[in-house]
Amino acid sequence: MTAHIAPTRRHLDAPEWVHLVLVISTLATLWCAGYIYLGDAIAAPVIVAGALALVGWRAVTYGTVPSPTLFPVYILALVALQVNVLEKWMGGYAAMLLSVIPDAFVASSIVFDGSIFVAIFGPGAAALFLWASLGLFLGHPLGAYMAWALFVWSIFEGLMPVALSLASNELLYVPGMATGVLPLAAGVYGIARLFRDSRQFHAAR
């Protein structure tokens, strides 16, 4: 008679430096792919936001366990981001980007238009951040980095229509301005919560 062996849950608890290397290598890969196929006007803000998130994660929350109370703020920021992306797509943000800074899209390998913009920053980004929210919910260290990435990127998305308007030298209305305050506010509040949760984590130890 074969003895019954109860199933056990197994997981890989990697050292903290592995998480750091994983984030840096992912950012490097994204930079290469984004620069080649989308141009530096699209790749640069994404990589800068990711690098700033890395700095914040490393300096403030590295080695801490994300608070589960941050999860609703994370989802709220993601919803605000999608509302802003929807306005940009409906208003022709990608076409305006191409007209204001055409030199950033001259390479033959670059293919960029409104459909690609909404696919990447709409459902594409939403799927990535929703999948990453599992790490935040379960208290995984990489969940804290993804929270930083979402909140920093939310601030970038809120400010980029203003930056594009200034770059046009005509102070045009750029799609995304009306709802830009939503991801901007959510990102600032989310980062403030990360600072607060980090202080509470260290105070409790």
C-alpha cells in the first residue's frame, strides 16, 4: 500500500541581490527594445521612470515587506492611469507626438501610431501592472518595486502632456491634460504612502 504524501507549497525565496539584478536587467532589455522599435521619445520616459523607481525602491523600501493596505492605492493609480491613456488615445495624442517631435521617429525600424500607443500603454501596461499587483498583495519584495514603478510612471503620464505642449512652442492643448491630474495625484499619494509604510516597518522592528 502506497503511503499518501500530503502536498506542500514550495516557493523560491531568492536573495535580495537577485531581485536587484532582475530589475536592472529588465530595464536594460526594455531600453534596447524600446529604442529600436519605438524611438527614444517613447523609450526614454519609460526607462527614466523605471530608474527613478529603482532609486526609490533601493533607498526607501528595499528589504521591507509591502503593506497590504497599499493594494487599493495601487489599483486606484492603475485605474487613473488608464483613464488618462483613454483620453490621450481618443484625442490623438500619438499623432501630436509625431508632429511635435518628428525627429525622434525617423529611424526605419520605428513603427509608432495611435494603435501601438494604446496597445502598449493601455491594456499592455494594465496587464503588466495587474500581474505585478499579485507580488504586492502577497508581500513579495518585487511587489514594492512595481508599486514604485506604477506611481512614478503615473506622475510621468500626468506631466507628459504639459511637457509636449511646452515643446510645441505654441502652448497647445494636448490630449491627456484634462485627466492628467488623476494619475499625477495618485502617483504622488502612492509614493507618500510608500515612505510612510517604510517608516512604520522599520519602527516596528
